[in-house]
Amino acid sequence: EEQEDKVLQALRLYLRHLTDRLVTDRRFQVFKRPVDTTEVMDYLQVIRSPMDLSTLQANVDANRYSTLAEFVLDADLIWRNALSYNPNINPMDRRIRQRAHALNDTMHFFIRDELSEDFERKCEDIKASR
Ligand SMILES: CC(=O)c1csc(NC(=O)C2C[NH2+]C2)n1
């Protein structure tokens, strides 16, 4: 229905605006592209579902997300994967974990501050009705 498509278009616009801010934040450059598994040889043995900010953006543009919850499932993979792959106390692992926590905190702060629960409920209702 016309009205419903306007809601989904608004969601897409917001998710693109949110992802653009994350992708341009220099703290999150390590999360910008898929991990190069020819360089980081054991990555796919450790991480079952890779995700990165550019793939997230492409998914938004491809209308892959009809609710905020679907987007957050993929977005949370990015920082959770980084915590899993970098568990050690060496400075490099610690720096990536700090950036992973910053990505999580920043994303969820923007969402809580900018997206109403009513809007997300509308998206969920449209999804349930289809
Ligand atoms: C995106 C991500 O989580 C990532 C990219 S490289 C990396 N970790 C390392 O290169 C080593 C430091 N201890 C392993 N983690």
C-alpha cells in the first residue's frame, strides 16, 4: 500500500543516514570493508558470519531491511565479530575491542536518540501484515 511504502522509504533513508555517519567516523575505518581473508588467514575459521559497514550500506540500498531490528542484527555482527576475533590483551586486540565497543555504543545512542518506538512498531506491523 502507498502509505506503507512511504514508511519503508523513511526507514531506508534513516538507516542510510545512520550508516553513513558510522562509515565516515575514523574510529571505525577498521570496520569499513570486509576483512581480507587472504591476509587474515584464519578469520573465517573463527568468524562464521562476517559483516562490515560497506556491506551494511549495500544491504540498506538493496532494501534488505524492512525493520530496524533486522538492520541491528547485521550491524551488531560487526562489533561482536571484532570482540570474538580479538580477545587477547595485546595492544592491537585491545584497540580493536575499544573501537568495537565504541561502534556499538555510538550506533545504539544515535538510534535511541533519533528513532521513535512508534516508527519501529509501524515497520514491524507492516512486516507482520505481509
Ligand atoms: C575487523 C576486525 O575485527 C579485525 C581486522 S584485523 C583484526 N585483528 C588482527 O589483525 C590481529 C590483532 N590480533 C589479531 N581484527
